[in-house]
Amino acid sequence: MSGEVPFALTGGSGFVGQAVLDVLGDRNEPAGALVRRVTEHDHSRVEWVTGDLHNKRALDHLVAGARGVIHVAGLTNAPDPAEFEAANVEGTAQLIAAAKQAGAKRFVFVSSLSAREPELSAYGASKAKAEKLVEDSGLDWTIVRPPAVYGPRDRDMFELFRSASFGFVPLPPGGATSIIHAHDLARLLVDLVDAQPALVRNRTFEPDDAREGGWSHKELAAAIGQAVGRRVFAPHLPRAVLQGAAGVDRLLRGAGAKLTQDRVGYMCHPNWVVRSDRKVPEEVWQPQIAGEAGFKATADWYRQQGWL
């Protein structure tokens, strides 16, 4: 990397990665970003490193001289569950090896709440395995398990916004989830790099929007409906119906299907609410974007981009 001591970011062209670059740009912090292909971004002090998590040369270049590695890159959806192992487990192992060789001082890993229940999905299992690699790495690490992440640029939660714009939001069986806006998550990831070690070193955090008890699925659907200006009908669908819908989505969209059998596995779990004993210390970070305001701003962004 350059002579400056930057942040090294994986997944720089993805939804959360772009939000991290937004925060670093706002703070005028230099950054190196691993991307499969160079993308446009307002951050003028970003160095694009072309490659992936299996490209040793790219990884070595990315982490050289970095004071903090923020590992966002990962596979969240795949038609073949076996792909999660290669991307999320083997890819994390490759990055850890590069970071150790470069003497990186901090390693912040973005996992998922699904790692709490690895038996429910191949995705969650892969994140749980990756967490174990980080914990055993010998690095100065922090693991972050975000709940449902939303905000501008997101294409996954967008499916709910688009559905709500038609007045209908199909829901999994009854349950509750926590949420977090991408900008709040990005601030946390950046803040963790230089946070007081005693507060964050070798700890796992589950951040959210500070809504006590999270959001029931019905509440979430109603709030998204309000954000797009529609009153929505939001029925709970049985697992069997969701599994059938996943099969239809695979037929219609092939490898681009958003609803997969693997996703149905963890969607039907009733509790994806963050735990209070995994809360980020207030001295380190606090969320700034409440759900209702965040949904409204996100819906407005979708409209401005012509998505809605």
C-alpha cells in the first residue's frame, strides 16, 4: 500500500463495504479496498486493490502497513450451499494468514447473528466456522454480528420495500428480529479499529438500532409500509410455503434467486434479536439512526434511484 497507514477493507464494492468507505471518506481517512472490479466512490483517498480472498498477492498488498483490517467480504446467498465454505471459511483463513504475516494490529470481522444457530443454515455454519478461525488466530480481534442490515444501496431488504409498495409483505412464521442501518454499522466497524483495547479486544458484539426487544415481523412490515406510503397486508407464511416459493424463485431467477432453501432455514427461526450481554460499550459506539427514520430515508433513496 502507500506510505500512509490506512484501513484495509475487504468487500469494498459491496453494500456494507461502500458504507464503510463513506465513513472513512467523511473522516478523510486513507483506505485500501479489496474489490473484484474497481467501482466509483466519492472517497478520494481510497486505493482499489483488485482481487478476491483467494488471491494471496492481492491480500498481501491490501494489508501491508495497515493499522486495522476490516473484513466485510463474504457470501451471503448462494444457490449451492457448498459455496459458503470456500468464500466465508477458506477466504477468512487466507486473510488471517496475510494479516498475521503483515503484523496487522487490529482485525475486525463482520460475522452474522446466524452464527448463533449454525445448524439452521449453511450460511450460518460457515460464519460460525469463520468466527472460530478469528478467535484462534492470535490476532487482536473483534467480531461483530450484525442483525438485519438495511439502508441505501441494499438489494436484499429492498425486496421488502418493493413488495410493500404493492401493499403486500409476505412474512415467515411469527418471530422477532433486530435491525441496524448500514451507516451505523459502518461507524462501528471503523470505531472498533482504534477503540480502547480493554473495551473491545477479543470480544464479540451484537449491535442494533437500540430498540428494546427488536421488531416483531408484523411491526417491521408495517414500518416499511409506512416508509413507502402504503398500508400493507402482511400474512405469516408456513415454512412449507416459503420452501415452495424458494423453489419457484430458483426457477425464475436461477443463481440470482433471493429466496433460497438455505435462507428459509434461518428465516423461520423465531428469535434474531440481539443479546444485551453482547452490547457494544457506550464509550465505544452508540446507534444514531432509529428504524422509522432509517426506513423513510432508505425508501426515499430507492425512489431517487428509480428502484421504486
